[in-house]
Amino acid sequence: MCTVTFLPIDGKVFITSNRDENVKRPLALPPLRQDSTRYSFVCPKDQLAGGTWIAYRNDRSVMVLLNGAFQKHIAQPVYRKSRGLIFRDIFVLERPADAFTHINLHDIEPFTMVLWQNDRLTEMRWDGVRKNLTQKDARTPHIWSSCTLYTHESILSREKHFQQWLARPKQYSPAEVMQFHLCTRQNEEELESIRINRNNEMLTVSVSCIEMSRQHSYFHYSDLLTEKNYHLSL
């Protein structure tokens, strides 16, 4: 929930997310199928708060969560509800972008959500005071980095690194995309690394990659703490 990429390439779409968390937080459950009144979902589950940060549903919609909005905020000791549960409240509804515009976010910590639905890419940000909804170009790749972990300069540097990776010849595959999300770069504080390790306290604990084509969709999940990999046909 701290680095997300969107990659439309060769008739496929890859939506990939790194979850960066304090190692003291309980391990998340790997992706499981869940049902609501209208839809079925595949998503991992945060065992502490019960929510999630990335999910695929059976109408081929995908949504992913990042912490923070436009700039780093001062966290309150307690919030009314976790962002992972707000994610679920929005994504169970037919039109999540409309749900975002109407949901009460008072006393909810700032977040960014990226929605892929009906071949449209929508970015939804809540900064603690105002909502911002933006349509993104779904024909081009994008990268998002959580402003709670990265400075503006680091975010720009990571975007440049992403563009350099895109420019190199390659066969795009889930393994190739996930390998980008596991790369580290050596600098003073490793602030440009996609996979992070901050003093063995804040780590990239998992990588989720949702791969979609017109014929098939798959959920690839790598738990970096247990070293277990999961591949679900959707």
C-alpha cells in the first residue's frame, strides 16, 4: 500500500502493489475469495483491522490503496475507522468512484485509492479535509508512491527510475513486473528503492500483482516474510 504501478502493455493490464508495514504488525492473510450481496472478491486481509489494500472483483474491477494523499500528515492517535475498512465500504458498491464522492470520511486518515473499472483509471485522494477525484490516462503507465514514506524529491526520483525501467527491452510478465517491485537502489537512505527496509522495522512485507487480459485474470501474491507465493486464477 505504499508503491503502486499501473502498466497497460501488450493487451494486458498489470496493477501491482507493495505493502510496506511495521514488522510488528500481524501477518496478513493471503488472497482469498470473498462474497458480498452483489459481487465476489479476491483480496488479502489485514488481520489487525480486518480490511484490505488491494482487491479484484468479478466484474473485472480492481482497486488499490496507498497511505496518505498529497503530502505527509501528522497522524492522530485514534481514527474512527481504518482505511482498509473504508476501502471495503467503497469497493462493494457498483460505482466505487461515486461511492467515494458520497461517503463520510470525517475522522478518517488521509489516503489515495486507485480504481480500474470499465477500462477507466481513476485516482481518489482524501487529505483529511477535502476529496479529490482525477481521471488518469489509462493508455500509459503510472507509478504512485506513498507520501507518508517518501519526500517529494524521492517520489520524483522513483518516477524517473520507473521510466528508465520501462525503456529497457523486456518481455512483460508477472515475474518481470514483480521483480521491478522488489528492486533496491543503493543511496544514503534507500529512499528511491521500490522494496524498502528501514532499520528492520519498516519493510516491504508483500507484493501483489493483478494481471488481466481479455481472456484471463490472475492474482499473484508474494509474502516476503514467509517466502510463500500464491497464484490464483480469477
